[in-house]
Amino acid sequence: MSKSKSKSKRQRFPAGWDQDRVRKLAEHYDNQTEDEQVAEHEAARRAENQTIMVVPTELVPEIVRLINKKRPA
């Protein structure tokens, strides 16, 4: 058996997150109606001081790093 298969991987979550929170979030989105999805997207689009944009996936980690750097401590 390979080394990677013999060790169980421990799930890592961002600060403030745990398995229960991830499960609840997944359930929320899994159970949304199409109308609820559209309403949520429209509300996000109208949010003040926020921008929605499409970026290349490989840039996401760097963008997240920059956002976290700008957040107040």
C-alpha cells in the first residue's frame, strides 16, 4: 500500500470554519430553488462597494491573498 493511501488525510478548514459549517453551507445551496439562486445573484450584483468579475482560476489564490492582506486585523 502506498504511503498516501495508508495515512488518513485530516481535512483542513479556513479559520472559523469546521465540518458542520461546510455541511450547512452545502445544504443551503443544494436546497435552493432556481428563483432563490437568481435572487441571491441579483443581491450580490447590487451590493455596494463590491465587484463581481471572472478571473482565471490560477489567479484565485493570489487574489485571496491580496484581499486578506487588505482586511483590517
